[in-house]
Amino acid sequence: MSNAVFKIEKPKNEPVLSYAPGTKEREELKARLVELRTQEIEIPLIIGGKEVRTGKLGMCIIPHNKEVVIGRYHMAGEKEVNDAIEAALAARHDWESMPWEHRASIFLKAAEMLAGTCRCTINAATMLCQSKTAYQAEIDSACELIDMLKFNAYFLNEIYKEQPESTKDSWNRMEYRALEGFVFAVTPFNFTSIAGNLPTSAAMAGNVVLWKPASSAVYSAYHVMTILRKAGLPDGVINFI
């Protein structure tokens, strides 16, 4: 029996950390910056949950220090795009049919990870990839993305609760369906939060997604994708190309 009604509380904006001298968050961020800056990573495509390497590589460089390469990413071609479309469509039915609360819980878990254990990682990645200061990264890649995930879940739940009037002899009910096909999310370079919001907002509503990050921001976008997968996002729902 499944007759529980889940209640999603209206969230509050994520508090902004100061990163002032002597604070714990400043020391953690400085250490993470050193780690990421000195560890060049390989970034694969993620199609249907599988890591795909094409051998055609682009470089992730630090804009304010272009001699430093922090990652190399594999570029998608026609075959990989078609594979991603097929993977998305294969995942579509099960994802759309999943109870809404289960879909929401994945993104709310990602928000909690961003607010906690993954906060300094996503901020450090954004600072290195997009040349932002600690404060600029904090209000973008941490706080704004956390808020988007939480408020999207809350307001989508409010939309689902909006129902038509019933008559004296029948009940009227509205069911929201996902779009036919897939959503193609082409995200900008300058805001990690927007890069994360475009694919996740569509997926939260039951859609499957092809996510094409900006070539100059693949590094920070990949860190977002990694967090989503750790939060339990099913294979094929968001395909990173």
C-alpha cells in the first residue's frame, strides 16, 4: 500500500560562507584548490551511465594561468550523440514513471552534498575553471545551485498540487507528463549554477536530457555531473556530452 502524501517544506536560501581569514571553510578551500590544481584529470563522456572515451581531446586550462592544464576532456562526435539519444530514450519510460517524490529525493540529496561534503570541491573547481574568487564561486556554484535544486523541487511540487475543480458527480484530476523525446541542454560557461540547473530542472520534471556544457567550462560541469551520479541519478537520465 502506498497512500502517504509527501510534504516538501519551502526551503530557505543557502547561507553564504565568508571565507574570511582564519575560518575553517577558507582553510578547507585552500587545501582543495591545491589538490585540484595539481591533479590533471581525464573527463570522459557519460552516456547511459558508461564512461566513453573518443580520443579526441580538448584541454581544461586555468584562464588566469593558461600554462596550467587541470583536465583533458573527450569530445563527442556524431556516433556519440546518437548513442546518447538512444540511451536517453531507453531510460525515459522508467524515469517518467518513477514516483515524483523519488525523483525529487535524488536532487535534494545532491543539494545536501553541495551544501556539505562537496562544497569546497565545487567551489574550487569553479575558481580554477572560470577564474572566480572564493566569494564569487560560493554564491554561484554552491549557494545558487543548492537553492535552484531545493526551490525547483518545492515549486514543482506546488505545480503538481494545483488541481482543477471537481463536479458533484465526478473527480477531475490533472496529470503532468514529461515531454516527448528528450531535452537538449546547452549550458553557458560563466555560471556553474546555471550549467547545473538547465539539465536538472528538466530531469526533475521527468524528462531525459542530453547535456552539452560549454567547452571552456567542462571541468566544473563534470564535477556537477559526478555529484549527481553519487546522489543516485539513474543511468541515461542525464547524458554528459
